[in-house]
Amino acid sequence: KVFEQKASLRIGHKHPCADDIDDVEAFVLRTSKNNYIACVRIKAQRSEPRYSIIYSHPNASDLSDHLVGVPNLIDVARVHKCDVYSYDYSGYGISSGHASESNLKADVRAVYD
């Protein structure tokens, strides 16, 4: 179900904040609809996070926009001492499939599980 990326992580465009991604783990999940979605986990800077957030990015953006953009999910994880999970919906970014309500529900369920 989980496929970790072992190669070096390159996310988004070159931005001064993009060098600060040591706490970002990229992986791919297979959903119940057999789509593959690109995901990231931004790790809390403590051994046991207080809680986890699943962030579904808005339309007209993708996963990389919020690692260095607004909201900056790396900062959210640090400030709130939590893990943040985010993903590209089916049919967006490098995720397979197409956009639909049923695929979106399967995407969120895959990240949650």
C-alpha cells in the first residue's frame, strides 16, 4: 500500500525555503479505487507528535505549492508540534486517475488509514 521514494527529494520550484525539507517524507499510496496518489508527511520536531493534520490543498495548486507557499506546511508542523500529511488528488499532480467525488473520498480515506 505504501511506496516510499528512496531517491533524493525534489519538490516544486527552486525556492530559498526548499532547502529546509529534511523533515519531509514523500511516498505514494494506492487507494481503494486503484489510483496512486502522491503524498508527503512533514514530521514534527519531537519524537511523539501531539496530533496529526491531513491537509487537502485547494483547487489550482498542488502538493509542492504548500511546502514553501501559503500556508507553509513545514512551518505548521513546527509551530504546532504535529505531523502534517498532504497529498495530490487523483488526477492531479503526479497522481493517477481522474478527479471525481468518489475518487476524492477514496484519496482521503487512503491517507487517513
